[in-house]
Amino acid sequence: MGKYIQKRLVGMIVLLFLVSIAAFALVRLMPGDAAFAYLNSINAPVTDAALAKVRAELGLDRPVIFQYTAWLRRVVCLDLGVSFMTKKPVSGQLLISFRYTMILTAMSAVWIAVLSLPLGIMAGKRPGSAGDQLIRGITFLGSSMPSFWLGFLLVELFALKLKLLPVQGAETFSHLVLPSATLACSYIAMYTKMIRGGIVENMGRRYAVYGRARGLKKNTVLWRHVLPNALNPVFTTLGLSLGSMLSGAVIVENVFAWPGMGRLIVSAVAGRDYPVIQGYILVIAVVYTLLNLGMDILCAAMNPQIRFEGEER
């Protein structure tokens, strides 16, 4: 396992290097001028002299390759630079926003675990039943609804009509309920279908049929033998889902004014704040790759049949 982890870490470093190049290049290809956006943000007159001065202050007048190497040297030292707009360290801004995004993602993961597991088990235990058909219909609706539309729908129902939950902010736990439920909805549908499909498939395999033939109760076969095997694909895709939730929280955070990385990146793109955009992309890439590595190790620990590349079988 040690060699596998070492190999993955080397691959992760190479991947992050390529991501840094792509992030830097894409940001520079964005339409608009960072100097122009900065002058507009402070309500300063936009003149050629002012633009030239701001470009010099921001380092945008130097060759692109020099800008990239200077930024990369700082990144290696865990310094993501200074925001064009706020003049504050990007690392500090991302850290504060990342904390709120992680809280939102963690609560969404709780929704997913609490709802998708029992729904998937109920549907997979009796395939074709009325309950199975109902759950499949609900999951179809859940996977079909765009998150922004669902967010506005929940706001209309629970905040404006019933007045049970607040619309915006992050001061109390009640502020977390609607955005986390909105973010989790499509993933609940996806994992419910995945768990149901895994149970139905494994219940038809020989080991499950043999267990039933030996006189084991259906629930015993399900909980002891079928469910652990049915959950393997869930753990495999969990890392990808957590990473996509971090990046997919952009829409939800802006709908509910949640002060996470999603709101930060939208304001950074609007203001052409290059260091913040580059830092955001890099942080998401790091989290994504670390989650995938962690899920691979977890799957191997849970299932001894899995062997890493390079290990003897």
C-alpha cells in the first residue's frame, strides 16, 4: 500500500502542476481587463495613465511567463498571492470561505447518508413493489430538478409561505438547512438508485442464493453479506461526489447568500481578481485529488479482495 500511495502522490503533484498551468492560462484568456475592473470597483476615472499604473502595481505589465513562474514560486511556499480587489492574502480569504463550504458539504453528506441508505435498502429489498416504484419515482424527480430551481422552490415554501426557516445568512443552524438540502437532493437520488441497484444485483448472485438455500433469513443475507458488497461502488464514487459538491456549491451558495467559496469565486470572476480565481481552482483540485486517494484507501481497507497496483495477487 505504501508504494501505491507514493505513486499516487507523485501523480497528484504532476496533476496539480498541470492544473496550475491551465488555471493561469484560462484566467488570462478571460474577456475584460483586471486593471479596468479594479478602477471601476474604486470608482476611479479610467484613463490610459491610470490603467498603466494599475497594471504595473498588479504586475500585469510583465511577460506572462514571468508572471506564472513568480506565482508558482509563491504557491510552492503555500502563498497564493494577494487579492487585486481587497488587497488581502488570498489564502486567508479562501480559508474562511472554505470553512463555510465544508460545513455546507458536510451537512449535505449527512442528508445523503440519512436518506439514501434507508431508501435504497427499502427499494432494493422488494424490487417491483409499490414502495420500490414510489421511491424510484421520487429519485427520478430529485435527479431531474436543477439545484437553483429547487433552491428557489424551497425558499418560496419554507421561508416565504410557512416562515419556518430563514432565507439567507450563516449565523445559526437553521440557516444551513435549506442550502444543504438543496445541494444534497440530486446526490440523494443518485445514491438511492445506486444502493438499490447494488442490492438487487447482489441478491441474485450465487452466494446470496446459497445463503438463502441454507436457511438463512433474508434480512441476515441482506445485512451481513449483500449490503457490504452493494456499498462498494458507493464508497468508490463518494470521493468524486464530495469533490463535485465542493465545486457545485457555487449556485447554491449564491441562491442562499451562504458565505462560502462559491460566492467568493463569483465575485472574483466579476472583478477579474486573478489571484483569487487561480487559488480557488488550485484548492478545489487539491481537495478533489486527496478525496479520491482517501476513498481508494478506504475501499481497500473495507474489502480485502481489492489489491493495489503493483501488489502481488
